[in-house]
Amino acid sequence: MTHSPTATIHDQQEEIKKLAQRRNAVILAHNYQLPEIQDLADYVGDSLALSRIAAETDADEVVFCGVHFMAETAKILSPNKRVFIPDAKAGCSLADSISAEQLRAWKAEHPGAVVVSYVNTTAEVKAETDICCTSSNAVEVVQSIPADQEILFCPDQFLGAHVQRATGRNNIHLWLGECHVHADISPTGLKEAVAQHPEADLFIHPECGCTTSALWMASHGDFPAERTHILSTGGMLEAARTSTTATVLVATEVGILHQLRKARPDTQFAAVNPEAACPYMQMITLDKLLNCLREGKDEVDVEPHIADAARSAVERMIAIGQPGGGE
Ligand code: 13P
Ligand code: SF4
């Protein structure tokens, strides 16, 4: 008997859930994962929410359907648990934009500065960091640092510029890194999308290349400020649940559209750049997840001295800001 493609997906999802139960493993999926992965996960969320769950879970194993730095963060927080990722090659262009060696050299140029690193960094970079942040609590993290304290913010220049604007601080130095997916959500693309949907609300992830343009349009009367929202992916979901608008233009990786449409089937969600798919997030497939649970790989390890050096920066991050907050 041949199975329809849908039955095959369903069968794989059921087998994955059974294997996870047998291993006492919790399956975490980032909001950018493929829909069939999101639908079977125990928890779907943004980086901050998933880090908190990884820190608190009483499961023996964490299976991270996301990218490598997320699984590393889970391992840093829960060193006694086994942490897996279905494909260890699922990296991140943003995390690759600064190395520990580069950060050490930058710190040497600014002795005494506080280092704030986005969670999209390697464990080695976190080990050189004072406090990590995610897109949902970056502003609160910086506000928690005394106003006269010089800050090195890395690696995302667009998130960093948003934090500079939101806090009004002029003592934040930015590392000029970027995520290639979000950088490609451009000011031109945003203007075209807004021209096609002038009545829409805008949900913009602060990693986007169009973030500054969106705020410029809002402050110069080119687009209503009350319809311009800078949000993490978790913040987008919260905003969608209470939104009364018919159309929302979404500027972030397209995987989030699945959760948004599930949360609000009555709302039209349109991607500002429909090509904005993260190749690393999409490396996590049902086949690889099944294999991961059957064979116990790829297991993620962080050298104990690196994990120990990185832990307080990550713990400070998860203590600040509410899950899914954003603006
Ligand atoms: P969130 O902080 O919304 O999870 O987005 C981070 C991101 O870009 C993950 O790759
Ligand atoms: Fe990294 Fe960008 Fe992919 Fe997020 S969307 S995992 S920041 S490359």
C-alpha cells in the first residue's frame, strides 16, 4: 500500500513523538522551523522562550530543532543533560560574523567596557561576554547597565542600532555583523510592500535591514507610527493574538508565518520578502529528527571551561525581560 505524502508526514511525526517519549526527551522548535517540525514539537518559541524552557525542563534530553548556537545555549544552561540537534551543520551567518579572537581584540581596544552579545553567537564568544540578550530583551538588557558605562554590542548591527535608538545612549559601540537573511529584508522591499498594502500593520524583527527605514517612515509621517511594531518572533505572536487589523506585513524569516497563521487564521499575513528563508533552519527535517532520536546524534557538547565561563552571561539574559516582549 502506498501512503499519501500527508500520511507519511503524520507517520513520521508520530514515530518521532514516541521515540522522544521513550528517551524522556523534550523537543524544542524555533519559530523559523519548517511547519511539520513546529507541529510536532513540545514547545515552539523564540530564542529567549526556548532558552528558558531548556533551563527549566526536567526531561533527561533536549532535542533542539533550531540552529547550533541555540543547542549550545541549552547545553550551557543544562550541562548535565544530553542536548541534541538533528544536524550539527545548521549554523548561523550572524553567529559566524564574530569570533572569540575578534571579540578579545575589540575588548582590548575598549578596556572596562561591558560586552553585550546577542544570543546568536558561539559558546566561545559568550564566554568572553558579560551579558547576553535576545531580540526580545536587548533593550532591557542594555537599560540594566549603568548609563555612564561604555558598551560593546555584538554582533548584529541592525539590532544594535535599534537598541541605540530605543535607549538614547551614545556610548554603545556596534560590531558590524549581520544575518544574511534579515539583511536582505531591505528598505526597498519594505517600501514596495507598504505601497501594495497601505492599510496593513508592520511587524518588523530588529535584525532586518529595513528596521531603520521603517522607523524613519513612522517618524516622518510616511507610515503611521501606531502601526509600526519592532518585535521579536515571540513578540509578533503576542501582538497577532490581540491585533484587530485585517493584514499584517511581516519582516522576518518566513517560518514565523506558520505560527502567525495558526494563531490568527482570520488575518492575512504577508512576508515583506517571501524569499527570506534561513537555509540553516531548513536543514532540520523530519528525516534528520527521526535519525537523531533513533541514533542519538548529533550530540552537542560545549567544553566545560567554556560553558562555565559563558553561563553567567546567559543566566543574566534569561533573568531579564518577559517572554515574547519586544518593543
Ligand atoms: P528571535 O529572537 O525572535 O527568536 O529571533 C532570533 C533569530 O534570528 C533566530 O535565528
Ligand atoms: Fe542565523 Fe539569520 Fe538564520 Fe537566524 S535567520 S539562524 S540569525 S542566519
